[in-house]
Amino acid sequence: MHIKEIELNNFKSFGRKAKIPFFDDFTTISGPNGSGKSNVIDSILFCLGLSNSRSMRAEKLTDLIYSVNGKSPGSADVTIRFDNTDREMPIDQDEVTITRRIKSSDSGYYSYYYFNEKPVSLSEIHEHLLKAKISPDGYNVVMQGDVTRIIEVSNFERRKMIDEIAGTAEFDEKTDKALSE
Ligand code: ATP
Ligand code: MG
């Protein structure tokens, strides 16, 4: 399974509808500083609910909505189209789509998730992703600055990161929990 296309509407710097194609094996995005490369990565984290707004470099989720001179359309959405021809996600469809939309209001913002265009909850999205071995708590994206951070942290912190990546951290947690009972 791989991402075929990302569609962005009013997400961060993408004020106009943008469709970004991805290839089967390897895709590079290049462009000048501030042109929106990292915003594309943020859109993946946002759409799949893989992180909080801080790691998407936004104070609050409404900062993810495109705005110029304080004017904002009030909503944003990102759709990821997955190629599922290898049936890695156990659904008998060649294409699987996940959409997340946020709408801001006076009382805050509201998030809406869709799986194949049907409204679902975030936990349902995560259940589907888990079936394709994408763990929402996993180390899915190497963010800008992560490589230098891994070099700079203490040995203990680095060991913790490796345990997370290797997937053994969750068993350590379960062991601790069992021992404390
Ligand atoms: P670099 O090469 O420096 O890492 P980049 O291509 O990764 O740059 P991004 O960080 O993706 O660039 O994009 C930053 C740009 O996105 C900034 O110009 C910023 O103003 C713009 N931006 C972020 N949030 C919004 C928003 N809500 N509305 C409009 N523009 C936004
Ligand atoms: Mg960047």
C-alpha cells in the first residue's frame, strides 16, 4: 500500500486546491525555503491523526487553516488516496481514501474524519491503519531536526527512541503495568 495522491484545500500555505501525486517507490519534494514542503508532511500527520498540533508546528489546530492578513476561509481539509492494489489493507478496493476536515467556530474547532467518504471517528481511522501495519503511535515520520536531535539526546533517551521504533516499548509498558497490579 502506498500514498497515491494528497489533496489539500486551504491547509496551511495551500490556499488553492492542490493535488500532489506520489509514486510507488520514492518521491522527493524540492523547493525554496518556506515554499511548503514540510506543510505537505504536516498534512499527512493531520489527515491520519498521527500527531498533535505542536509537532505540526501550529499553536492551535485552527492555525492549520490557510489565512492571509488575518482572513481565513474557516475550514480546511486534506484527503489522502492510498493505492491498495496489493490489498495490504484488508478491504476489497484498489483505492482507499481518508479525509479530515476542520471547521473553526467561536467555541473552537471541530474535526471530521471520513473513510472512503463515510463519516467515521478517529479511532476507526486508526483501526484501519493498524490493519495495514501503520501504528498511530509509531515513529512514522522523521521530522526536520530529528536526526540531529537523535545525536544530541542522552544515551537513555536514545535507547527509549530505539525501543519505540522496534515496537518493544509497548511491551515494556504492559510489563510494568502487570507488575504493578
Ligand atoms: P524549509 O525549506 O525552510 O524547511 P518548507 O518548504 O518546508 O521550508 P514550510 O515550513 O512547509 O516550508 O512552509 C512554511 C510556509 O507556510 C510559511 O511561509 C508560512 O507562512 C506558511 N504557512 C504556514 N501556515 C499557514 C497558514 N495557516 N496560512 C498561510 N500560510 C501558512
Ligand atoms: Mg521544511
